[in-house]
Amino acid sequence: MRGAQALPSLLPLLLALSSLSVVSAASGKQDQVCIVYLGGHAGAKAEEAILEDHHHALLLSVKGSEEAARASLLYSYKHTLNGFAAILSHEEATELSERSEVVAAFRSEGRWAPHTTRSWQFLGFEEGLKGPDGSDWLPSLDKSSADVIVGVLDSGIWPESRSFSDEGLGPVPARWKGACQGGESFSSSSCNRKIIGARYYLKAYQAHYNGLNTTYAFRSPRDHDGHGTHTASTVAGRTVPGVSALGGFAAGAASGGAPLARLAVYKVCWPIPGPDPNIENTCFEADMLAAMDDAVGDGVDVLSVSIGSTGAPMRFADDGIAVGALHAARRGVVVSCSGGNSGPKPATVSNLAPWMLTVGASSIDRAFDSPIKLGNGVAIMGQTVTPYQLPGNKPYPLVYAADAVVPGTPANVSNQCLPNSLSPDKVRGKIVVCLRGSGLRVEKGLEVKRAGGAAILLGNPPASGSEVPVDSHVLPGTAVSAADAKTILAYINSSSSPTAVLDPSRTVVDLRPSPVMAQFSSRGPNVLEPNILKPDITAPGLNILAAWSEASPPTKLDGDHRVVQYNIMSGTSMSCPHVSAAAVLLKAAHPDWSSAAIRSAIMTTATTNNAEGGPLMNGDGTVAGPMDYGSGHIRPRHALDPGLVYDASYEDYLLFACASAGSQLDPSVPCPARPAPPYQLNHPSVAVHGLNGSVTVRRTVTHVGSGEARYTVAVAAPAGVSVEVSPRRLRFARPGEKKAFRIKMEAKVSGKGSGRVARGQFVAGSYAWSDGVHVVRSPIVVLVA
């Protein structure tokens, strides 16, 4: 069945392992940065000073002196939520957490990390909007987005990039209340009418690491890493003709999805100290929550957050991004977050709250073909954006890394070209076949070069299938699918003197089928609340070209001294800003819509087919389903006119949290004795965990089209589950009218007869409302108990 998935029920174990309050797990007497969350507030400017005084008073009650209380305070969250971050002992945090006015008190840890040409053009192709060069759809969508402000939480920005030019832009919107914070290599003049605000946050980071190594980071909003510049230009970069990656790959005009929108930059991610701090950043919750609080207070309309947890998911009340996103949604701000890069393993998706958009990653229709000719005559097509070529266009000896390691290399990683694992005597002058797995792909190339290898041939493990993220290696080389890696290794084992020729690579477009779900994209189910489907949506995230920091080489390796202005990256960090840009365009077209309505429009207009009309596939060749892509692949133009939307309010989310985890997220809104089950949240997708017998789910849709409308429902029931929608027809007399309906589901468990489903099995289907013009589709995912 299309879209159905049979997975083992991992949820009981995973839920048992998911985090409780971090404070309760803390041990020892060492002081820590902690977040004390007190709920929401009315938002009045006059209230902010009162809140800050209250935060000081709470600290004074546990610190004992005014001086100690003020010295311990890092941030006072007062623009959109009520809370603070402070340096507290375990005992002080515990004492505060026991106060009736405190929703949660938890440690702020570095367990968070940062998870184009062609991609926007490809989305236009998918929606049938192809002009002579496929680029004519963006201006028509972007006309009114110059008044929309998108905030980007990331590693900062490289303001000199042509992607951030303010040429032709009018004055900064008068409602903007933000600031351009100066610092190292960044002044107020670094902002312009495009980058209208920039701030940086590192108090929690510095408290944890006792300072900042400015060799690897600017103490300012300037981006040393490259990740923040890449995501900012993907969401709102100007259209820049004639750009490419190093070596001329992916040449074309680079553009963000909303090239006229204004950018506000919030730098919250910083390098992890170690032997190569360039490689990875970390982001502390206390810093991120301060940035989200400021961003909403500054006046952003959309927040793009390509950051996710690197550990087990936390309760919503203990999750800084979830708390910040909740209060942003209350003010009408759409929050788009990356879903993570831990796929294809199930139950790995992060950013799990229903009030945020959680984004998976898929491919576009572009490849970087790199022909390989084996000595036995077999031809294989690799993928690379490495600008170097082997001299002579001749065969080179081929060696498998596992046969060329130094003594003592662990057998389980001997084929992965980890640092200092290769023997120069065995690899010098040869093409070395390495397998992906432990370590970074680009580091494997650096190890081959260190040992004197001539080139790297990087093979996929079976789980990665045919998906090939490309890299600008520091030596000649290419990467191949799992099946081709198997073919190469079989040839090496069958030959006494294996050889290969690596031909020059080139950029090709119109690759079919596309899009395909990236294998690295984190998958559902939602381990924190399985009655909410995550991810919500997928968008281009594989091999995306966008602007880059000139302080960071394309590989980020210490030994790489190349400078680039545009770089290719893969990850849900790249797909998230695609969805953020769609939200910007929707904000421009429908400024009065709530964040829930915009999220609904994006989800219910998504497609589950590829550009050729077949089902969306995974990178391993299997048919994808809602656990992989949520509602489907984004279609921004369709989302502008969704027909119907599923709306939800701040109070709805609070009641959901009461039912989901018994969490009272706002003391002013007490939890009822018997809240409705979590699956009753008016969400655009339906997930029921543990269906035993029958259940009735209720939903309400709002007519956002024009005039009268009549909708009829069509159901594709999950295997072994009967689905009955009542009523089957909805008639709307005017725009803004709401109509409620019920979805009754009943499981037919294993036994005699056909059309039954085994207990503990996930099955998927959908229902869709249509008026003949609009199709408002919602996925259904059921785990049968």
C-alpha cells in the first residue's frame, strides 16, 4: 500500500528514555546555567520592567544577597515569555522549581547543534510554473514580501555577500524595533536595508566553556562557520547571477525563496573547543531562548531555526526551542525548524512540538556526474564537486582502505579512513576506497591525502542507498552509491592488480525521478508525543548551493585554506529555510493569518508524488510514507491558495500540553481535570497511537477561499483500519466560516479474513477535502495496539 509503513513499536522504550526535567537529573554542587520558565505574559511594554524586578526577587530568595542575585542573572526573558536564565547550583534550581509559579527549571546545555541555485527553480518545475528558464515564478510570489521580516537563528552572517545586497530595497519597515549590534569585524554599517538587524548571544556558552576562542569565532554577529550565511541566503538571499561552487559546479543564478524579504540575524551557535573547532558548532538553550524572545519583540514575522537537539527529546516545558516557539506562535510568528539528520533510523526526528513546522530533507533534480572506469571495463557513475583531477587521464592502482591500515586499527572501522589510520606505504599514489560511517566525509579525504593517496573513492553504506551528498574534497575523488560500492569492492577482491580511471565531473540537471527523500533525514514516529505526526513536511535539502562565509573553507577543515563565496551543503538545515521562505510568502499574501493557518496551508497542499507523478521514494529505493516526509513535499505556490485551513490558538496548544505530558505551560491557564486526548488538537495531520477498537477524532476547518464553497471528502484508509468521515460534505456560505467534522477509525486486527493489520504495526493513509479546485489533504498514521 502506498505510504504504509510497518515498523516495530519502539515507542515504549524510547519514551522511557526520553528526558525528564534536567534539574532532577543534575548531580553534584557545581553551578550551572539554568533556565527558569514562568509561563507567558500579556505583552505590554510596561510589564517588562515589572517582570525583570520579579526575576531578581526570585533569584534573591535563593542567593541571599542582592549582589549575588544580580551577578548570577544572564538573561531576563520578558518580551514574549516570562522567565530568566541564571547561574544556579543544583540546590538553588531545585528550590526554584518547587515554587508554584515556576513551570519548569532546567539546565541549559550544549546539546543543540546546527542540524541556492536550482532548488527554487526545481520547486517551480514541480508546480508547473516553468518559464523559459524556470525562474519567472519567484518575482510574482515575492512582490509584497519586502515588508516581511524573517529572523534566522544560527551562526551569524557574512554581510558582504552579494546575496545580502540592499540594492533597490525601500526603507526598513517602520514597525521594526530591532538593533544592529556591533562587535569584532562587525559594525552598525554592516547592516543595511536587507540585513536590518543583527545580534549575538554567548553568555551561556561562555559560562560553560569559560570564554570564547576568537581564533575560530568572531565576538559579533559575523559568521565564521558558514552555516548561518548559507541558511540566511537560502531563505531570503537576493537573486545573484553567475555564481557557482568551487570548481564551477552548480553554476547559475542563486536566489533565496523570498529575495525581497528583510533579514534579522540572531547568532546563537559557536564552535565547540577541541582540536578542530571549525568542524562543529553548539548552541545553548539560554542563548537561543534570549534570541527568540528578542526576535519576536523586535518584530519578526517568521523564525527560521536550523538547529536541533543532539540527545533524547525533552519535555515541552524543558525544551528551550519549544518554549520560545510557543510564545512566538502566540504573537503570530511562524517558526520553522529542521527535523534532524539521524535518518533513516526510525524515531529520530527532533523539534516535536505541534506549534512549529518540522522539516525533513529531500533531493532536487540536479547531480554532479563523475564517471569511473574500472580496470575490468565496468563503468560506474559517481558524484562529486571536487575541483581537482588526477593527471594523465590514466588508470591508477585501486586499494580498499581495510587492506591498507596501520596495525592496531579497530577492525570495525578499518574501512573508513579515520584520522591516522592509513599506512602511507600501502596507499601512496593509489585511489583509496573508503566507506562512509564514523567520522566526517571530508576528513576521510584529508586522511587519504595525508597518507599520500592519489584520490579518494567514497562508498555509501547500505543504509544510505543511492543518496550521495557531494563534497569539495582536498584531493581528487568522488562518491558512489551503496550498490556501486559493492561492485567496486567485488572487483578489487577479484583482481590481483585492480585499477580505475576517474574522469572529469560535470553538472547535470533534470535528474529523474526527483525529488527523493534523503536517507539522512530524521524519521518519525514522534517519541515525545506519538499522537502528533513529525516531520510535518519535506523540502530540498540535498546538495544545496548558497552563500558562505569567507572565513570558513568549503570543508571547514583546519588544513583547507581555500576561500569560497558560495558552497554546497546537505542537511535538514538546508531544507528548513526553504519552508521558512514559503512562510514568508504566505505572510506577505495573507498578513492576517495565524501561524497555525500558515502551517496548515503549507502542509495540506504538499504532494506525495515526485515530478513524474509516481510516489515519493526513499534514497534506498523503497516507497516513502508519512514517517519519512510528514504531509509531503512542499509546493509554495499551491500553499498561497489552500482553500481550507486548520487553525489553532495559544490556548489550544496549552490544553494539548496538558493532555500530552500533564504540563501546565502557563500558570494563568490551569489544566482541566480531564483534557481532551492529544490527537484532538486541531492539527492538519492525524496520528493515533495505540488504536484499540475504535476512536473518533474531531477537526474544524476554516474556509479561506472566496465566496461560497462546497467540499466533498475522499478517504484512502490505512491498511486494516476503517475510516469514516462525517459529514462527508461541507458547505460554506462565506469566507471565514468554520465547519466541524468527525473521523471515526476502527482497527481490524490480525485474525481470519483479509484487510487486517498486526498489532504494533504502523499503517498510513489519508483523507482529502476537495471543491473541484482545491485539494486539502491530511495524512493519517495509526499504530494498532
